[in-house]
Amino acid sequence: MVAAAQMGPVARSDTRAGVVERLLDMFIQSADRGADLVVFPELALTTFFPRWWQEPLSAADHWYETEMPGPDTKTLFEEAARRQVGFFLGYAELTPQGHRYNTSVIVDRRGSIAAKYRKVHIPGHETNEPWRPFQHLERYYFEPSPDGFAVHDFLGARVGMMICNDRRWPETYRVMGLQGVEMILCGYNTPIHYAPDPSQDVLAGFHNQLVLQAGAYQNGTWVVATAKGGMEEGVDSLAQSCIVAPSGQIVAQTITNGDEVIIAECDIDWCARYKETLFDFDRYRRPECYAILTESDNGKSSRERGKAVSSEHSFKEGDPK
Ligand code: ING
């Protein structure tokens, strides 16, 4: 059984201890309902601080964790060991070397960290843009992961992690799909208003479901996606946490934008119904046709070459067929 423990807003003034109390309440509620694993949101311990410009960058240090577990989070790890229930937790990481990452960990039934993931796709902008009603300065506050996506043997399944914007990129799911992933855990903070193109605002929920369902189906994997939603420091953020089956069906979804636990029986054997038929990669995938996907110049050189190639294969109006 897997639970998504959605959070409502975390205020700028909320303390980590106060936030952890909320997480603990939902963790205990999930364990009482039979959960083996509880998935918390991205940056779960603080308000979504990248909505504000702070300089120097060191003025933001207090938003980051320098140790995990730390003094405020160790009760979560202790409860995991006590109830023998694992969890996924997103937080801002400041390493001893001074690197800053948007990070998540999965913690096992003994309360030990089984794996750490650092966000690959960093959205938003790098510099102060006061024209925005609120900012999205993740590219100022976080470095992109140098590690990419891994899949781990965890709680009896092949489990991977992604964070927020990662869920919008098909490569995220396929890189883990090619490692046999059976469940992808995700936390997100998604403002409903998207300043660069407000026409997308009304589609926030649709786009959230679209990418999660497509990624699950096209890779025969479960996806558990947990929001920190609601009106947080004046920014309306998408809730709609959900649990998606390998079929692409949503089997559970939150109905509020506050603290809310949803739970589902996730039969890992369901993955094989897709991985061993329609999406049997060994039988049907054509990697020899996909080289452009991994060119570091985002395909520019292929498009250049493509001009020569496509002239042989594309016909102009009136050409003899
Ligand atoms: N948040 C957003 C996300 O990808 C965003 C960024 C906001 C994209 C609004 C599109 C629209 O869901 C994070 N934290 O990545």
C-alpha cells in the first residue's frame, strides 16, 4: 500500500518543527491505514522560497538542510523505524562543499536513507525579475543534478524518483523505464499562474495529469505524485496529488488543496502487463532511430545534417512522386 501525503501551504514564518508535526500526523495516519510507503512533496519542510529574490545567496541558507536527518526531521526517521514504513521526502540541500540542490530521499523501514536524488530539470529563471507577480528562481537557488536518474531496489520493487518539473519531460520516465522502474515517486510545488504564458494557467491540472498518466503508461510503471498546494504566501498552487497505475489510470486523487492523505493498493505485477507486451522495449523500441535524443546540442547539429537528408526524403509540391 502506498500513500501520497499532500501538504497545504507552508508559511514563510512556519517553523520546521511545526511542519514536521504535520508530516508526522499524516505519516501516522498513512501507517494506520496500512501504508508501506508515504510520499511527501518537493521542498516539504519550508515554504516555496524560490518565489522570492534574496541576495546575497547566503541570506537564503536557512531554507536549506545541511544534514538529513537533522534535529527537526529525525522524529520522522524514528517513526519510520517504529512503524516499519518507508517514506519519500523532498527538501533543499546545502552540501558541505557549498552545492545547493533541490533534493529528495527515500527512507526504508529501518529509518535509514536508501537513496538520494537531486532534481535534473530546473525550471524558472536565474536573475531577479521583479515584473513577475511572484518569481520562480529555482535556477538561482539550485544547481541541476550531476547524477541523472537512478532506479533502486526498494521495499520489494524497482523504485525511482523525480521532482516537480522533471515530470513534464518524457526523458525522465524513459531513462528510468529503461532501468526497469516499477514505481516513480514525485513531489511538486506548481504555481497555477505561469507568468511567461498565462494561457497555460487554466490547463495546470490537465497538464499535471497528462504528463503523469503518459509517463506511467508509456513505461509500464506506477507514478505517485504529491503536491504542496493551496494558497501559499499569496501564490495559488496546484494540489491534485494522485496515484497513477501502469495503465495510465488515476487510481486515487486528492479532493482538497490542504493536508490530505490518499492511499492505494499498488500491485507491482500490473507493470508486467505493459512492460511484457505493448512496451516490450527489447522487441519494439528502435534506439538506432533515436540518436538525436542524446545530442548535447539539443539536436541542432542533426537539424543541420537533416537539411541534407530530408531533401532526399521530403517531396516539394509538384515534384514527380
Ligand atoms: N514547479 C513548476 C513545475 O514544473 C512550473 C514550474 C510552474 C512549470 C508553472 C509550469 C507552470 O511544475 C517546479 N517546482 O518545478
